[in-house]
Amino acid sequence: MQKVHAYLKKEYPRFLEELKEYVSLSGVSARGDKQEMRKCAEWLLAHCRALELNATLYQTDGNPVLVATTKNNTAKKPHYIVYGHYDVQPPEPLELWKSPPFTPTVRGGKLFARGASDNKGQHFAHLKAVEAYIKTCTPLPCDITFVIEGEEEVGSSNLSLFLQKNKKMLAADGVVISDTNMPSLKTPAITYALRGIAALEVTLRGSDRDVHSGSYGGSIENPAFALAHLLATLRNKKTGKILVRGFYDGVCVLTAKERKAMHEGGAEDAERYRAFLKVPCLFGEKGFSHIEHTTIRPTMEINGLTSGYQGIGSKTIVPSCASAKITMRLVPHQEPQRVITAVKKHLMAHCPKSVTMEIKSGHGAEPYLFEPNSGEVRAAERAIKRVFGAPPRFIREGGSIPVVTDFKKILGVHSLLIGLALPDDNAHSPNEKFELANFKRGMVLSAELWKELVL
Ligand code: BES
Ligand code: ZN
């Protein structure tokens, strides 16, 4: 084991250069550029093969899935899947980046680049830990299969099919994922709940072209106004409650004791949270704290809103259309399909006759929740304590990792969510970064974890 740790230490400068190369490959799944995604997947394939992993790229209807395993079926060992995603979120707006998103730059012990922490840096740490075992000829306590996909940021719908088709190959004792947050550099965490998601896009159309607002304005509906009114019917502006009939159906209610526990043990106070986000004041569903708003309550967000002229200066038109991208975050026991149906019904009932409406439903994922009291969780707890010098906090988080419920349903195994990202890593924002201290500790943690997972 000493050899493994010495290797991780000695080879670290090279690992950092490799990670920089990895994050310099864009891989924005939302753009739908198959070439771009394949290039990234192929880099990963070559990298895994150089580590003597048995690695294959599987084509799907979307982007390729990389499967790379240490398994050679000689010794019977516990088998764990390490899941990650090589796709990243769009980097826009580009002008807000201090260094370009795909020109990885180290400043103050942090690696800045799109994908640095979400998620390339995090799964790369696991890959390097396995490399250390292989290259020092130290027997791995477990067999490990990396499943790294290219569609997490757009809902992972093809991965679900892939798991169904490859159930046998992927039969495992559990899944380990580093794609979540820890509260701070000093406070590691095990995440035991994630929210689900449901996405849709609504477009309102008036005239078949933008027209002169002086000649025609006033005689026809302005789709931007119609959309603004329509969207306003979705939420009570004072209480923040979502006004869609049936939206809260089935939402699981926590006991007073559980709610109290969520606010103990160093949970961030509201004022610090407000100051971090630089908002004039917090806003959220009445009767719940900001911690609850972002974990145990369902929400609706407008992610993007488009209509009319967006260039410099003015343009006097009545726009022909207006559209909004909307997502809902879901908690147990809401179902994506039912929520989408309810929102569609609401939009149809409230849309004025002066425009036509098109609704496209997008990806969906179910919420995830598990009791963190298994042998695997205890094993992870021991490894985390040793490496971070502090016990993990057990947290619920508001983000989604669609495949975790598929791992449970299809392969019958839970996912151990051990995040190496920080709340201020700027995931999905400009200037995303990964703390190199966490890259290093992540590798050591991974190396230690495989030892502990031999139960
Ligand atoms: N790493 C996140 C998931 C995450 C974020 C977990 C914050 C816990 C806290 C992941 O890459 C992600 O962003 N997922 C998407 C999934 C969606 C597009 C289906 C998300 O949550 O928006
Ligand atoms: Zn993400």
C-alpha cells in the first residue's frame, strides 16, 4: 500500500498535466455535436488502455459510453462500478471567464476550466488511484469497472438502455460516484439524497415573422407579453408556491425532528449564504429554510427565456415568437412524467387564444434517497475519516444524477455518493474550478476506499 501512496505523490505533476489535457477537450453534450463528444470519449479510451484496463467504447443512440475494467475473472473479488461523466455544461457566457473555459489554468491551487470539478477532475482522481495500484503491481482489493458516459448533463436517457442491455457485464456489489459536493474543504460528506428533475420547453407563436411594431403593434398579440403572463401564472409571487394543480402531490413531508437535524452540525446560516450568492435577499417557498428549499422541496425554475431582438441597440418589432426553458426539481415521491403532464395541462389552460403554443417535454429523472447505514457506507466513512481527518457529514443535495435510480432498478445496487466538489466550484457557472487539494485527497481516498470495501 505504501507503494501506491508513494506513486500517487511522485506522479502527481504528470496527473495534473493529464487532467489539464482532459478538460481542454470541450464535450458539451447540450450542443449535440457528435464529433466533439467522440473526440473526448476516444481520449479517455486511449488513456484507460494505456493503464492496461480492459476498455471499450460502446456506441449508443447518443454519445459513446466508456467501460474500462480491471476485471479478468481470475480472482473472485468484490466488484464496484465507478461512474462519472465526460460531458460538460455549455460554458456561455464566455466573456465572464477570467481564462477561457477550455484553456485549463491553475491559479492559487485551483484548476479553472469547464468540467474541472463537474465532473472530469472527480472521476479522474479514481482513475489515477487505480493506475497507482496497477503500475506498482499492488493487487487491487476489489475489481473496478469505470462507466463514464457523455450525456449526464442532458439526462442520461441512453445510459439507462445501455444498462438494461449490459446487465450481466455490469453486475456489481455497488457503485461509487464522486459527482456531488462537500460542504467545505474541511468537511467531507456522504450524500444520501438527490433531487429528481423534469424538463420542458414552451414556445408561443404569433405572426409567422417579426413585424414592424409601428405598423402592426397593438393589433396583434405580442408573444413575449403572452409568455410573461403565462409564466407568471405558474408561481405565487409572494409565497413562492408553485400554482400548478397536483404539483405537490405525493411530496414527502419530513418530521420536525428530521427538519431540525438538517439545520444542525454547522449548516450554513442564511446571511452567509445570501452574501455568497450576492443577492439582495433570499427568496423561496414560504415556511421553509434555504437549506430545505434546495434539498427537500420541489421547485420550478425558468432556465432560459428568449424572444425578439437580442443584439446591440434597439429594433422596433413585434416578435413572432417567445420561448422558455423550464425545469422542475423533484423530491420523493414525485414522478417526472406526472409532473410534466400537470404543468402541460396548466399551460394549456392558461394560454391565450391570440398565440399558438408548442410544448416539448425534455429529460426526466427520479429523486434518489437511501438509508445511509449499510456496510459500504461505514467503509466509506472509515476511509474518509482517515484521509480528510474529519468524519463525513451526511447530507441531502439538490442536484440530480439521473442514472442513480437506474443503477438501483436495473442492477439492484445503491450508489455511494462521495463528492469532491465544493459549493463555490462554480459548477454550471463561469469560472468553474476544482481544488487541487481535493484532486490529491480524492486519489488517496479512492486508494483507501477499495481496501475498506472488502467487507
Ligand atoms: N454534478 C451534478 C449533480 C449534482 C449537483 C449533485 C449538485 C449534487 C449537487 C451533475 O453533473 C448535474 O449537474 N446534473 C444535472 C442533471 C440534469 C441535467 C438531468 C443537474 O442536476 O442539473
Ligand atoms: Zn453538472
